[in-house]
Amino acid sequence: MSDSFTFQTNLLHNKHKIDPETGAVSVPIQHASTFHQYDIDTFGKYDYARSGNPTREALEDVIAELEEGSRGFAFATGMAAISTAFMLLSKGDHVVITEDVYGGTFRMVSQVLIRFGISHTFVDMTDLEAVKNAIQPNTKLFYVETPSNPTLKVTDIKAICDIAKEHDALTFVDNTFLTPEFQKPLALGADIVLHSATKFLGGHSDVVAGLAVVKDPELAEKFYFLQNSFGSVLGPQDSWLVLRGLKTLHVRMKQSVESAIKLAKFFEQQPLVRKVYYPGLESHPQYDIQQKQATSAGAVLSFDLHNEEIMRTFVNHVKIPVFAVSLGAVESILSYPAKMSHAAMPEEERTQRGITNSLLRLSVGLENVDDLIKDFSDALEKADQIHSIQSQG
Ligand SMILES: *Cc1c(COP(=O)(O)O)cnc(C)c1O
């Protein structure tokens, strides 16, 4: 196999590089929903496309190799991958889960799983004592997302996996923000790694998809059973889009991270910016853990402006980034967590978590970083002018 090569090369050099039938250098998109059986008693590899489709399987093979697991699974959305993983649990089980988990996961755990008798405790996973205190006799799962959204808190993946193993529980890690390019949760002891492939893996804001990779082959069998039972699989066209996105993951991440570091340092120096959240800054409280468990801090950062008025003027004057939900795309995306990802959270709780009415999240894309800095400088200057005019008047 290709394991003697680097990750960068493996993105392109894998067993699906060349179609064995035709020599095509792009994975064929197989739309068939059913497959002819040549023998009444012995069916071929594929029978019905929910159970298996060659294009989806190519993506599943590729992500399994990149995440260093035994088997990959592709789903219609990130939430479908995450929800299917939760179905490994049974009535009466308990989950210890990071308090600043993705909003959709929060909703799944707190409003859906609860109806099926699966309980949970939200904890600040940067506090290992709090994690230990949350454990119950029926705790079967630890659910990690790191760095977290939108304040980029970092959880020690290996420490959580060690705690989980002591209690015979599983660990799932949502690796959407860093991707296997920078962080390999399975190598750190996790059982399942989950992705919204809508973000960096797809990378072009043109596909909604989810991926899961399971480490243990036996657990992977159970997971496959659930994928087929629940049935929220990724279609062939979308599987191909994610496969194409993956080919450029390395160059995209490299460029975006380079710019993200520069932008984090730029924002840190702006008088109108109260706080910058980026695990690549030495001032970040979990900088050392981030350095230890990942090879980069990623391409997402958040910054808090002095007040909501300044934030509004700033957003109204930036020209380059799109102002939208989502992240991990070729274009920079500026988001307003208070009104977007965390709109459902009560203001008091939001503010307590640092998600103020003046916090913005930036997913850094592939634009020239000097253009981005100029754009942000100009918008900040505008905010400064308007702000001082107002305070004079
Ligand atoms: C977007 C996102 C999800 C959900 O994925 P969808 O593809 O939108 O269903 C889960 N986790 C994280 C960290 C995300 O950013």
C-alpha cells in the first residue's frame, strides 16, 4: 500500500487513483440503484446502492486510509454521520460530552437521544477533573470536538481516551475543524472519528456530506449495520465531489493556515479587537496541548470586537469574505455566532461562554492574505471613524 508516503502524496496516490476497468484517472460516478446478479445463489459485491455503491465506497476507502482507521463511511450530511454513530448506544446509556459541541450535535443529544432513554452530561472538556466528575456507572461514550466552535477551546484527546478506556467507554471525536491533515484522533486512542465533509474536506461550499471512520474492525461491522439500517448514505455525485475536494486538501489547508496565523496576529494588534481566539497563538490557554496533539491550529479563528456597534460597522464594510454560516471553504467565510450557530442559546449562557454580541468567527480561505488584511484594516478604520464621530457628537 501507500503507507510509506506522506499524507500529501496519499491524498492522490491511493487505490482509487486509476479505475481498473478503463484506466480513468478519476473515480467513475456510478448512478445505478441496483446491480444485476449473475448467479441465483451467489450475489456479486454490490446488490442495492444503499448497502454499497462503488463511488461512495471509493470515498469511504480514501477517508479510512487518511484517518488511519479500518473502515470509512459516507453519509448525506455531517449530522447523519454523527447521528448514526450515536445509534451504537442503547437505552439507559450515558454520554459525557463537551459543552461547546456543534449546535446540531447539541440538539441531537439534548432533544432526540433523551427521548430514547440516552442521557448526557455537558462538561468543559478542557477540565479533566470535571470530565471525571461527570462519569456515571452507565457512561458508555465520551464525545469530543476540538478545537471547539466558536471559541476554539482545545481538548486533550489522548487524556479523554485514557479516561474512557478506564471506564470501558468509547470515544468519538469530531475532527471537522482540523481534518486528518493536522490531527489524527484514532492514532491518539479514539474509536470513531466524525466529519462534516461539507467543510474543509469538500472545501468548495458546493456539497453537504458527512464521514465517519472506525478504528476497530469489529466495531466497524456494527457501524456498517447501522449505516445500512438508518440509510442516510451519501449519493454518488456528492461522493465524487468530496473525492475531488480531498485531492487538494493539503495545498488548501497549508495556504489557509499560513494566512490564519498572519490574521490572528493582525487582529491581536488591533485596538478595536478585545480578544482573539486561535489555538496557534502562544497566548491561547491550551497552546501546549494543541502543539502536542496536532500539527497545526487550523484555519478558523474568532475575534471579539469592543462592542456590537463596532462589530456591525465592521461587517458592513468588509468586502472579501462572504458573511454566512459554514466554514472550511476556498472563500473566506465570516460568521456571527450569536445570530447564526448559537442563536438558540440564551444570551446569558452565550456571553458566559465568550460568545458575545460582538464576536465574529472567520474561516480563512485562499484569497491573498495581504488583500484580506487590507480589507479588515479598512473596515476597522471605518468602525473607528464612525465610533469616534459618535462619541464626539
Ligand atoms: C457543520 C458541522 C457539523 C454538521 O455537519 P453538516 O454537514 O452540516 O450536517 C458537525 N460538526 C461540526 C464541527 C461542524 O462544523
